[in-house]
Amino acid sequence: METRKVQRLGPSTLAMTLPAEWASEHDVEKGDEVSLRTGGKGTLTVLSESAAAEESEAVVDASGLDADAVERALVAQYVLGRRVIRVEASEALTSEHINAVYSAEEQLMGLGVIEETPDSIAIRCSVDPEDFTLDNLLERLENTGSTMRGEAIKALAHESPDLAERALNRERQANKIFVLLLRLIFTAYQNPTLARAVGLDDGFPLIGYRSIAKNLELTADNAEDIAEIALESDGLPVDGGTLRRIRELTDQVDGVTELAVAAAVDRDYDAYLEVREQFRELGAFEREILDDLPEMDNEDLLEVREVLVSLQQTAQYAMRNAEIAANLSLNQESDHITID
């Protein structure tokens, strides 16, 4: 870590020089303006004018890439916060490349084609970080996964392919929210002035939020697994009493996933403790359901176990989110913690 000596320029003015290497790299010269951002733990961030600029553009050369690679490159540039992404080729873009661009556009929130020529397509992201907060997006992602899970279990109970399809269709929305979360997290990390725009006082929680977002995306995948079972089967091979217990277990899983996100958003250590207790009770309830299952052939038993395993995995992801919430909450003073 480089240190600088603070000097006094007047009765109430303190000054510090900027590193010459940093100033040269960011084209900062005498007379230019820089932005200052105060943060927690006695931090002060200096931003050059270029770092504070919102517009950024990336060019993807599609000449040596197949369609999947082009699509993945577009998703990556979106996550990295580019405002404009241009796909070009030395010759005319192939139909596969064009389809890849439009496929990425459908997957990503706020993305639209603004210019198209035979050898180039430009897409622009209209998402403004100030339109969202990370807390709100985490809650929306959790709610989407919970809705998918409820529809999938109902599809099993009522032998309804329509409900199963509805749950599967929501997976695209869950993925859009997840990738938008990644974009805002990366953007706030690269430009600390945007941390406040997305609802944070500083960048400390960003790593934790990244993990929570991934866990919520995986719980949506668990709900998708249950929906696929419902779509391929004629209902679970269990009696009405067991089915009611599985639906009750699902309600408990919904409660623990919601509470874990609330614990992170509110920095609530007591909520973490409640999640931990509910997780233990939920695990015991799942074991009771398994132990009470009647004799059935292996294929039917495997189907029931797959549903229960998906619910249990969802609860485990919620427990991980609660542990992240505990870390965030313990970084500030509370009824439990005093920090000198």
C-alpha cells in the first residue's frame, strides 16, 4: 500500500498529492476536476472524470467465433456494464451470428438493437442503475423462485401440465433478474459512486450480494426441476395425506427463503437465528415424510425423493444466504455487537 503525507495549505485546508502514475493512466492534468466519494471505515475514493462517465462501448469481433461464443460474449459485456455493445465481422455477419445477437437481446433486461448493417449490429442497454436497488432485485428474484416452486408443486398435486409449463416459463424471468443483478454489482464495484445509486452506503456488501443472487438463481433451478417432474409424470405416486405434508413442507421452504433474504436486506442477526432454527425443523420434517412413505417400487420412490431433495436443496441455499446475512449484520453495531 502506498502512503502519502497530508499537508496544510491554509488555516482549514488539508491537501495530498495524487500519484503521478495514476494521473497519467487516467489522463488527469492540472485544472481537471475529480470526484470524491466518502465511505465507511474512514475511506475516501477519488474518481477521474473518465471513471465517472456512464457511456462505455465494447466491440465483439465475431469473425473467429461461433454463435454460442458470440452470445456468451454479449452476456459478459452486459454483465460488465457496457452501455453499447457492437458485434462486427470482417465480412457479412452470418445468420447464426445475427440469431445469437437477438437471442442475447431476449435474455437480457433493457437491451435493444439500435443499428444493423450487413457486417455490424449495435445493441444498447437502457438500464439506469438508479431505476433499481440491489435489495429490491434480490427480493424480486426470491419471489420469482417461490412462485415457480408453488406452481410446480400444485402441478404435481393437480396433475396440471399448464401449471408446470407456467413455472418453467418463469425461469427466463428469474435469469433476467439474476443477470441484471450481476450487471449492477459489477458496475457498482468498478465505479463506487454508483454503490449509493443501487441502494448501498459503500461497496462492502457487494461480494455477499453476488453470492446471495447466485443461490437464489439456483433455487429457481430447483423449482424448474420439480416442474419438469410434474410435466413428465401423472402426479406423485403418494396418498392425499403425504401430498398435503409435501405442500406444507413447501410452505416452510418458502418461509425460510424469504426470511433469509430479509435478514440480508435488513442486516438482521435475529432473523439469521430464526432461519437457522427453521432450517433444523424443516430438515426433521423432511425426514419424517421420507420415513412414513409406504412401500412402493423404486421408480416411484425415486420420483418422490427427487421432489424432496429439490426442496431440501432450496432450504440449504436459504441457510447459506442467512449465513451471509449474519456476516453483513455483524459488521455494524447492534444489540449483539459493539465495535470500537
